[in-house]
Amino acid sequence: MVVGIRNLLMLLVLALVLCSESVLGQSVSLAPGRLPYYHLLDSFTYYLEMERPLAALPIIKDFEQTAVALRDTTGLIDASIARGYAAYLLRKSVEALDYYDHALRMAYRRDDSIHISRCHVLKALAYQQQDYSVASLYAFRQAMDFFTPNASVREVLTTYRNVGTLYKEQEQYSEARELYQKALALHQKTGITYGESQLYQEMADLECRQNRRAAAMVCLYKSLQVSDVLRTDSLSGILHSELAELYQGLGLRAYSELHIKIALEEADRSGAVDSRAHVYLRAAQLSKEWGWLDSAERYALRGLALIRDTDYQNGLCIQLLDLLGAIASARADFPSALLYADRAGEIRTLMLEHRKSAEFAQKELDNEFQLRQEETLIRQQDHAMQLAADSVRMRFLVLALSVLIFFTLVGIILMRAKVLQELRTNHELEVKAEKLRNLTQGLQLQKRDLEVQQDEINQNNRLLLESQKLIRQNTQSVHTNIDYVRNIQRSLLVREHDLSQQLGECFVLYWPRDVVSGDFYWYTSTDEGHILAVADCAGHGVPGALVSLIGNILLSKIVKEWHITDPAAILCRLHDQLRSYLSTRGDSYVGYYSMDISLVKIDCAHRRLTHSGASDTMYLRQGGKTLKLRGSIKSVGSVVTGYDFRNTEIPLENDAMLYLTSDGYADQLNADNRKLGRNTFSQLLESLDGMTALEQSRFLQVKFMEHQGNAEQTDDVCLLGVRVKLA
């Protein structure tokens, strides 16, 4: 029997050797002089990435023939995808779709998720080239269904961005935003900057469509940062032009002019015709809105000259001609306006005729291509069938020998197992029975232990549920109390509308870091003038809010009941009262609570401002200069001695701007833990000249958000701005 098995093994080895020689003979029989198999793949991939499809097609053909000879289905799929992408680059989208469908059929037979998702992504791009948005969206969704952890990151990013854009065009903004956020998270996770600038640009367009101009502006600035890193001047010019349009919509013409100037410089530096033409169009549109008809006409003519050098029949050319016609009409130059309108109509007619002739030529090329493809597929199928028949015969021989050896080995194993079964003794059976009894007893003991542990777990779960219920009740009570404190605090603050009625033009930025704030502002009017104050109490949240309530009430009592109107005297009395109320009482230690405060009295009749401060700074902007008044270094309620509160009188000019602020605005940290700083704050105040109070408020809000970014708010913010109107 042993000799028979040995002979069968020798026959099996001989069959395997014959099979290997057959495969090696086929691989050696490949045409000499060609590049190695995978070098061909790398070569045509390089040419396609460089968008040189004509150079890639001969290499793809050699690769496809090699894949057929080696019966490599994956290689055939790659070749078909490459042919389709080459056709896509040549703007033959119908031919590309046929290649992608052929690759999809092979990929589905192999259940190859990576190639299936890739084919669907490329089909979606081809549909986009034909302006079939519904078909493109469906193909992208199919690609997303087959994404795996091994999928190409660029394909995933391309899919998220394009599907988001399609949703955006269909006004499904929430779905578009979700996909943009996924793409942005993937960019940040992988560190890939490919397409990140375009993603921020699409997000900015989405925010504009929802009338969120501040968010759109932030997205455009982020896109500019990525564009500057990649040194893409053409995209940078378009981004600056979009920022100019946003600033124009906000009424900030100076910023709009600055960005359109930068956009023109970036576009001229890039040399890209399309981006330059788009920038010139936007510059002409904005110039027309500003009433600069000469500049608008000059920019429009430059853009028209660029298009005339490339492709005169496109939509951008029609927009420029329509704009030139509008400019001519605004000048009452109706013959020129009529001439521009006629030229635009001629181009629309030429575009329609060109499109019809292109569709007819494309159909003829598609029919010819389909015939050639069918002939090639027939030849390839005949060759593949011949190879498959040879392979089937060899596999049948190997299978027959394998079956014979298998059954022989099974017979030997069964005979040996039967002998071993008869050699087992009754002693072994008794040992197993004893082990089984011991195991049963151990399981019974474990069962009792588990029942005891289960009872303990159930009891602990009941206690845990009761504790959670109690915690929820206490938390709800705390939140309710904090809401009451917030309502009380806001009821004591003077409304911005009432301030405007008393003082005229003014604004208030009041942003608590938590639900309640340790900052507050206070106002009253007396016979001697208006008294204003902004205070920053020590601490945040509820402790700071309680101190702010006491400070607000004490100020009202000092001025309205005790009739003290001198700023330094008010702070002295407030200091004594705060020390009196918040000090050691009996056996309980309240602690030392203080507040930084700036307090001013505006005497419009005598054109005079009196200031007194406690460790806080007041800013006065008049005559083109910024005056900073800090006051005493001692805080109200502090234990510091030897520093009294004193008055500082300043003559006032008409339309002077007064800014009272806590340190929350200047001390705000960004993502790099860097403060905005008092110097930067002073520079921001200088840039507010010429703005209304409402414009100043919006400008300061935007600058604060730009500096803060994704960082948390550091401190409570309270900023009061008042324009002084003298009688």
C-alpha cells in the first residue's frame, strides 16, 4: 500500500510540473522588447495624470494584450478604465461610458469593490461632462455604496465634493453641507491638500446661497490660505474677486476695491486665460455698480480680448457682451449697445449650431467606435476561449489525480482510526467518566456563584438608576436657578434701544462666556449729564454674576438715591459699600471680591468728559487720535491701599467716539493660544473712523470671530461704544 501511495504522489508532482511549464511557456512567449507588465501600468497612469491621453493609448494597448495573454482579469479591468479615462480627457464622454460599463461588468463578476467604486466615480464625472446631473448624482451614490477602507482617498474626496455640489445646485443645502463636512474632516485627517481650496470655495458658495455672508467670508479666507500654500495664482485671483463681491454685498466698498485689485494682480500673474477672464468680468460688474463706467468698459474689453484669443463661442463671452451693452445703454450710446446685443445674439446662434453639429459628429464616431470594439472583443474572446480550453484540460487531469490520492489517503486514515479505537481500554473510559463527574460538580458550584453575583448586580443597577434620577433632578434644578439669575441680570441692564434714545448713536457687544456673565454695563442720566460705566467683576459664571448684580444695584443707589454724580466719589463709595457687603461676617468668610470698572460723566453743555477708573482702560477717539485712560491700579473692593480714585477731565469734540470695554475682547485666545491684544484692539478702533455705530459693531464682531476661529471663548465680553453729539 505504501508503494502505491508513493507512486500516486510522484504522478501528482509530475502533473504539477507540467502545469507550471505550460504557464511559464505562455509568459515567456510574450512579445520581446516590451516593457515589463507593471511598468506598462505605471507608464500609462503617469501620462493620464499629466492629461496626455494620446501618449497613453499605445501603452494601454500593449498592457491590454499582455493581460489577455496572462488571463489577468484585474489587468483587463484596469485597461478598460484607462481607455475610458483617455476618452474622457478627449471629451468623448459617450465612448468613455462604454468602457466604464465594460469594466463594471468584469468587476461585478469578481466582486471587486475597489474597481466597482472607481468605475462609478468615473461614470459620474463623464455624466457631468454631458450636463446629466441626475445620472451623475446616481452614479456617485452607487460609488459611495461600494467604498471600502482601502478605497482611494482622492476618489472619496472627489465624490464627496461633487455630490455636495450637485445637492447644492438642487437646493438641498443640508445634504450638501453634510458631505462638505465629511470631505473637510477627511482632508484634516489625511493631510491631503488636493482639492481642499476648491472645497472651501464650494462651501463659501453654499453659505452665500443661504445668506450667511460672514461664514462665506471665513471659508473664502481659508481657501485663500490653502491656495497660497499651493501657489495657485489662478484660483487665488478668483477667490479675491469673490471676496470683493461679498464685501460689496456688505456695503464695505473699500475692502471690495482692495480685493478686486489683488484679484486682478493675481490673475495677471497666473497667465491662465479662464481665471483672468472671470476676474475681469467680476471687476467690470463691480465697477459698473460703483458708477465707474470707463473702468468697467476697460475690464470687459480686456476679458473679451482674452476669450477672442482662445474660444470666442462660450457663455463667458456672452456675459461680457451683455455687460458692454448695459454700459453703453447707461451712457445713452444706444448704437453701440445695439451692436453688442447683435453680436451676443450671433454667438448664441453659433453655439447652438456648433452643438448640433458636434452631437451629429459624436454619434457617427460612436457608431464607428462600437463596430471596432465589437470586432476586437470577438478576437479577444476567441483567443480567451482557446486558452480557457487548454486550461480546462490541464485542470481536469490534475483534479483526477488529486481525487485518486485523496480517496486513497482517506482509506488509510479510516483504517488506522478503527485500529486505534479498538486499542482503547475501559480504564480510559472510566477516567473520562470521573472527569465528567468532577466537571459537573464544578459547573453546579459555578452556577450558584453566578446566581449570587447576578443578584448583587441587579441590586447595584437599581441603586445606580435611583442615583441617576436624583442627579438629573438636581441638575435640572441648578439649570433652572441659573436661568432665573440670567433673567434677573438682563432685566437690570439698560436695553440698547433705550440707550440709543438717550445718547443717540451707540452700540453694545455683550457676550457672556457662560449662561450668566461677570461683566455688566450701567447708565443713568442726571441734571449734570450722562453717566456711563462698564465693569468686569472677578470670576465667571454664577459668582461673577452675583457680584455684578450687587455692583449694578449699588451704582443705582449711589447716584439715584444718594445723588453722588462725581465719578471718583462714586467709585470711592462703591468701593466702601462692596467691602462692607462682601467681607467676613461672624464665623463665615465670604472672601475678597473686586471689580475693574471705567466710569465717565459726559457734560454736553460744557463739552467736557470726566473719567475715573479702577484697573480698567477707557478709549476716546477724536481728532484722528486715540486717547487711553486707565485710572487707578486699584480695583473696586480690593485690599490694595494707597491708591485713590481720581478724576480726569477731557474737553470733548463733536462726533467723538467713546469706547468702554472689559478685558474680554482684547484677551480672547485663538487656536494657537495667542491673545488679540490691546495694541491690536487700538488699531481696530482706528480703522472704525467714518463708520456708523451699526457698521462698527458688525466690523468688531467679524474681527473677533476671525481671531477666535475654532477656539472657545476665553472670558466674558462687554464693549460699549457711544458717539458724542454736542449741542
